[in-house]
Amino acid sequence: MNTKRTLLKTVAAAALATVAMGSAFAADITGAGATFPFPIYAKWAEAYKKETGIGLNYQSIGSSGGIKQIRAKTVTFGASDAPVPGADLDKDGMVQFPAIIGGTVPVVNLEGFKPGELRVTGPVLAEMFLGKIAKWNDPKLAALNPGKSLPDQNITIVHRADGSGTTFNWTDYLAAVSKEWADTVGKGAAVKWPAASSVGGKGNEGVAANVNRVKGALGYVEYAYVKKNNMNFMQLQNADGKYVSPDDKTFAAAAASADWFSVPGMGVSMVNAKGAESWPVSTASFILMYKQPGDKAASAEALKFFDWAFSKGKGLATELDYVPLPDTLTTQIRSKVWNQVAK
């Protein structure tokens, strides 16, 4: 009898545990998309869970994947660094808002050089990605780096293999500084890479790994991945003719002049921004949500998470050299964008 009672108690306890776990999972927020903001979303999620007990299940699968997931309604929010055009947002019944600002950086695998020691201009960088400059000791690169002993080594371009907002941002910049790039390759989340020697990587993670693996590599990744992987980067000449390094100050300088509500869905391009301190390949990462969500409770939880991130997550963002949105902008997002999401 005692054995039976013990067994019943065990079954009852297990059932209660299952219910408790089920309710915890139900409260967790689901999102998918851009790898660019993943480091800061992971930091925010960790801190938010400690404070509220609610977790974030975010799949870092690339911007194109995030847009597919939100359109398929398998997640509460999608994340993309390539903003969705206003007409598509209207068609899908979605809102879009920026969550964080950062920068994309040219990264290299060259022995004997410190991070930021080598310099490049936008037009020369475009020629490297076009495959027209195929060696590191090319005269055009040598002219930008007097006194440096550049190696007679082939350049291998490392690019994203998946549909990517980071690629959109990068090709948006190359198209802005090179007519040949604009005319032959263009900009997009996925493009046909023209350089004869090139290799793809999945996510910012995959590009970073391949650049670190391949001698003579040149790629592009979000700056948090540069820091995390101790990568070598090039200084880049900005629209004012100044050579700048990537960090939160140069990203913030580029973002300072953005007129966010001048474009439907706030999809402002910050590439090649004016300003002596501006990093030329700065970008926002965007969040996509339905105006009439299938699960209003989950949608409300997601907005609570971003509300917390905007008000309490700034320090964590700065630690990773992202730029948190200014309070004036987050106030406008709450009143102009979030009020369109049905509660």
C-alpha cells in the first residue's frame, strides 16, 4: 500500500512538473533571423531571464531566414538587417522598427599586421571584392599603405553563403562607392560574388571562422564578431575622406543624422554617412511583428522584452560596441509603431 501511495505521489509530482515546465515554455519569447545582432540579443536574453524568469528562444539563421519564419508565423518576431520595404510590410500586415545599431567591418587574415594598421578606400575595397585586385601587394593597395611590406599573396574573398542582412548592408555600401559594383553586382541579401577566388560561410559566425582559417582572406562581419574572435580589420576611408576604425563612437556618428521616419518601416540606410567620425558601413538591425498577431500574449511579451532592452539594456549593448537607440527614438517607437500592434 505504501509503495502504491509513493508511486501515486511520484506520478502526481511528475505531472505537476510537466505542467510547470509547459507554462514556462509557453511564456518564452520566440524569434529568428539576423546573425548581426545575435551577440547582443543573447546578452539581453540572459539578463532579462534573470530579472523576469522569461526566456528568449532566438534562432540566429540570417535575415532571409528570419523573414521567412515570421511570414510562416512560426515565431513571434523576425529580425532582419535588410529592412523590408514599406509596401511589403503593408501587404503582410506587419510593423518594423530598429532594435540596435552596429557596423560591418572588412576583416583580413594577414600575418605581420596589427588590427587597423592597413587602410583601404571604398573604391579599392570594391575592386578587391570584384576580383580586379587579386593580390595583397597590388599597387593600389600599396599606394594607400606607404612603408608597409604587403605580401605577394592571393586574396581569397569570404562572403555569406546564406541570405543575409549583413550582405545587404555590405553590398549597399559597395554599390554606393563603386559604379562598377552597382552596375554589375548590385545590392541585396544574396548576390552573385564575382571574384574568382572566393568561399562562402553561413552566418557572421561562418564568415569569421573562414577568414581566420584561410591565409590571405578578406571578408566582412559585424563588429561584435571581430571582438569575439580577435580578428584583424582594416581602417576604412569615410565620406569625409577620413580613415576611421570601427567602434561604438564611429557607429553612433553615422547614426546621428538618420531621419528614421522619412522611410516607411523606418528602413533608413546609413552607409557612407557624412561626418568626420562616421564609420561608412553602419546599420540598424530591425524587428518585424504582426499588427494582428495570432498569439497576442506572446506578442505582448516580445514587446515587453524590447521595452526592457531599450530602457535597461544600453550598458550591455555598449560593452559589445553596439549603439543603443537614443531615448527620443525609443519613445517614438513606442508611440508610433508599437501602438499599431493589437493587444
